[in-house]
Amino acid sequence: MTETHREPGASRRPLRVLAAMSGGVDSAVAAARAVEAGHDVTGVHLALSANPQSFRTGARGCCTLEDSRDARRAADVIGIPFYIWDLAERFRAEVVDDFLAEYRAGRTPNPCLRCNEKIKFAALLDKALALGFDAVCTGHYASVRVRPDGTRELHRSADQDKDQSYVLGVLDQRQLAHAMFPLGDTRATKAEIRAEAERRGLAVARKPDSHDICFIADGDTRGFLAERLGSAEGEIVDEEGRVVGTHQGAHAFTIGQRRGLRLGRPAPDGKPRYVLDISPVHNRVTVGPAESLDVVALTGIRPRWCGPAPTGPGSYTAQLRAHGEETPVTAELVGEELRVRFATPVRGVAPGQAIVLYDGTRVVGSATIAGTERRTAKVA
């Protein structure tokens, strides 16, 4: 039994639903579907920036004044009450400051997972429950299913091309019990979702989707980091420790990066080199051949389970990026750490990223990557 836009509980009574409306087409259609399902829906737009800009830059960014106005207009058309909640201070502390701290430490974070965990399904959900709401509704493409015993499972969207379960892999059982994803069971294409919005009279039907990191509206992550973390010249070295270039800040690099290295000395074999390691303590970046990126195992910390924690080793598939492919793994919880071994080596795995485990379409849980084991172990 799948409960995506009807309700997160076992009964069929109408619920008091708080619809998070970003100002985009997906959240607007999700709110409209929740109303259509018979729920008592209130729209809310989260003001996450202390100094929102008047307009977004093309399809980049969100949380602008334009977005709040679009969300209000959509709520008016749907016919639901609408409010703006200021969570800018909480967002800065939990998401932006965390993002900067992770890069400062040489790790590569995913702020979308952090936002879902700490803002949309923690700060927002807690406030919603305190005000008497039963559920929080969003425009994510994922599905919540209710088991016979009343517990919840998080599953991939019916349309895996739009699936967003990866960024929801941080949600625990309590949060899933109050989560509603009205778009999760739809196999409609994005064009069909826009056509539905058009039929409903929603002006956001043709609004471009936002991309990249919402609080970096121009998409220049390197510039954002340099402005806030500063610049300091350091060495780029090869696996043997030979200096092959310089940089203006180790925080500007990510594991697996190829472009923008500006190396002064070509590799002996003439092949491209990639970032293998980042040492913030020494402000040093290590580069090497693609095959040195092959990761055979990893350790994850701060695991979060969408249901009961697995016991003993198990076979799963894992996803390492929001739009990445699944790869077969074996995984086991050892104390507070998740130990994962890949059936075949994978590349571009960086500490700070999230690994999300799946059992078929079901999301088992997630963890933050703390360390990796490479097939070639020249780099620690």
C-alpha cells in the first residue's frame, strides 16, 4: 500500500497538511494534489536568505523574492492560506556554515541532504507539529509506503529519471511518519507536470527549475568559497610528492576533479590527472592518474536509517550522488560506523559525500563518507 498524497497515517481521514512551497512548479502541483485529495492544506514559503535577491539568475538558485511571490500567487490560485516563515538564521547555521566547515576540512558536503534533514524535516516539521499539523508536503519525487505494522518505508519515485530519494535518505522513521510526497507515484514527465500546472492555472508552469546549490545563485562555488574562506597559495603534488603546480586554496578542489588544475608540469605518460587527495592542514592537493581514484571500500559515519537499522552484513545497492547510478555493495554496521565494500571499484568518492543504501526501490538509510580504501594505496 502506497501513501503518497492521501496521508501518512493509517486512517483515511483528511489531514491538516503544511505544504512547503518553494515557488517552483513541483511544490505548487504537490500542494494542489494534496488539496484535491481532500486535505486541509496551508502553504508556507521558507525564507532561507537574510538578504534575498529580487530575481534569480536564469535557472540558478532559489529562495529569492521572486520565488516567494510565485509561491504566494500559486497558493492564491489553489485557494489555500499562505505564510512566509523566516528560517534564515537556522538555515545559515545548519546548512551554510556546515557547508563552509566541511570544505575547510577538505571534505565535499551535500547541502541538499543537510537541508532536508535539518530544515525541511526538522525545523519545519517540528514547528508544523507544534501548530497542530499532521504532515509536511513537498514536491520531492519519492514515495512513502505504509507497512502492515504501521511503520513507513521510503521508496524511489515511480519515475526513476526524476527520483529524488537520494537527498531524502537522511529521513528517519519519525520524519517519514509525517512526510507527504504527492508526486512520488506519478510517471508523468516533467512536461506533463508542467501541463498539469497549466491546466490548474498556475503561473509557475513554465518557470525554469532551479539547479546547483540554492545559496550560490550564480553557480560559482569556487568563488563563493574563496570569498568566505580566503585564499592561500599551496602546492599541487603528484603521487611521488613532486610539485607539479600551485593553487590559491585547497578548499577549491574536490576528489576526482580534472578541470581547472592548471598544472605546470605534464604527466610523464601524457594522460590527464585528477585530484586524489586534499590536505587542508598542509594546504596541499595531490593529483594522479584516473586509475588511482578506484575505491574498493569506504567507512561511513553518522548513519541514519529510514527504518530499523540492519543487523549483520547484507547485500544492497548504493548511490553516491544525487543523479548517480546504483552500484552493488555489501555493507555492515560495526558499532557506530557503516563499513561498505563495492563489488567493482568506483571513482570520484570523496569524504563528506553521502552514501545511500537501497534494497530494491526501498531506501535503507544513509551515512556520511569518512574515509575510503583505494585499489592503489599510494595516497592515504
